[in-house]
Amino acid sequence: MLTEKELLILSHLRENSRKTITDIAKETGIPKSTVFDNINKLKTKVIKKNVSLLDFSKVGYGLRVNFAIKAKNKKEAREFLANHKNVNSVYKTTNNFDFYIEAIFKNMKEMHDFKDELDNLGIKRSEEHFLIDDIKREGFMLRKE
Amino acid sequence: MIYIKYKTIPRETTMMQKKDLLILSNLRKDARMSLTNMSKATHIPISTIFDRLRMHEVGLIKKHTSLIDFEKLGFNTRANVCIKVDKSKREELREHLSKHQNVNSVFKINNGYDFLAEVVFHNIKDLEEFMENLEERFNVTQTQVYYLIEDIKREEFMADPLLMDLIN
């Protein structure tokens, strides 16, 4: 579990992971050296990755689709999904499916090509969830104003 | 009357060059990367990176964030929940999901459902209570739950600067 200081600093990083140690020290009143130590601890304990979330439609990738997947050959499917450039995230899931994925495409044609590749690997999929709009992104454990 | 048609190109598109994709993919790889290190890796001058970054932070870049390992914090139940709600309660539900502290992300979706919510709870019991609450308070008509048991890959799209060298 995390200390109160660690949680506070984490919430600042959740809000903006590019905040400098100086920024966080100023905003929290915690000395810079302590902030530095805590960020290092957080890196090993809890933080998986620092990533910039983009509006991909602005770089030509306007189609975001999620779906669940059931594979005949799980190992092969897992590798295929892990390496595929259009697949943003992959999670292991339960019930009737093996994986839940988020994929990002330029257009419908790219998506159809991807679906063909899935068919060729004997991979079945659930209904598609097209993400139309972001209402909230990574809001968990965010700094409260 | 002469009708002159102006073709407007969105500003973002005209400014998008290979160097932007390099910078963005490095940020996708590690959002905390210093400009110095990014300059070394991309051979783009620090001043250019600084300017591009500042420009993109208004619009293209939604947020720099740290992704958490929820399990390490004691949150063992995570799921993507599809929710279909009656039109009369849709706005209210949207507010509820936006403010709810166990809801990490919410998207407006189509294809039968209204919202997709990524939720994080300590255990299944808490998740079930959340779902029951949705049904009682908001007349939610249909839900579908996909438990997320393990992260295999997370936010990797456009996160490989080496790939950016090949595409445009």
C-alpha cells in the first residue's frame, strides 16, 4: 500500500505526468528531495507507464473500436494482438471470451482488413464497440480540486 | 456572380510532419521523457521539440498521465462495462459516471449501447453493488460486463518511434 505522500504525488502525476519535481514540490509543500524519492518509489511500485494520450483523429486515425475475442489458438492470438500496430491495448478476459482489445484505424477499410486477419487465424469476435467520444479518461485517483 | 471556393486545410494537418510523429511517438513511449533525451533520440533540436510540444498540447495531446497497476493498490476487480440507458436518464447517468471515483474512463459508444465505462473496484462485491445501483437509480436497461483480468498490452498504439520512421 501507498503512504499518504505517495498517493498525493501519484494523483499529481495522474493529472499531468510531465509535472516537474519543482512543480509538485510547490503545489504540495513537500520538499523536492522527498518528491524525488517518492516518484522513484512509485515508479517501481505502482506506475506501469507514463504515456501521453492523444486525439488520434487529428493524426488521421479516426476510427476507434473495442471488441472481445475468442481464439482457437490462444498463444498465437495473443502474439498476433501484442504485435499488431493497430491494437492499442489488450486485456485477458473471462466468461465467453479470451481477450478484450482496443484497436485504432484510419478508416473502415483498415478495420475490415484487420477483421479478415482475425478470421484467417480462426479468431471469433464479439460485437464491436465504436468509441465516439471521450467523456472521461484515466480519472481514477486524480487530484481533486 | 462568381463563386470562389476556398479549400481550407485544418491547421493541425498542415503542421503534421515526420518530426511531429517522432516527437509524439516518443511521448507515447515515455511521457516523462526530457526534451534533452528526446532531442538525442530524434536528432531534432530541443527548441523545435519545445515549440511543437507546446503547439500540440492545445488539442492533439489530451493528457500526459501515469498508468497505474491497480492490483498493486488493492483493486482486484476491473472491468469494461457497456451500458444502455433510457434517454430520459442518459444525461444524469453521464454525470454520475463522470464523477464516480471508481470509474476510470467513460466513452460514448454506439452499436446498441450508450456508454462504455472502465471501472475499478476492490472486489467483485463492490462492482455488483455499483451495477445494482445503476439499475435502480438510472433505469439502465441493458449491461454487458467484460472483466479485465490481466494487462497484456496497454496504450501501445503509436508508441514505437522506430515504426514512425517507416510510415507517414
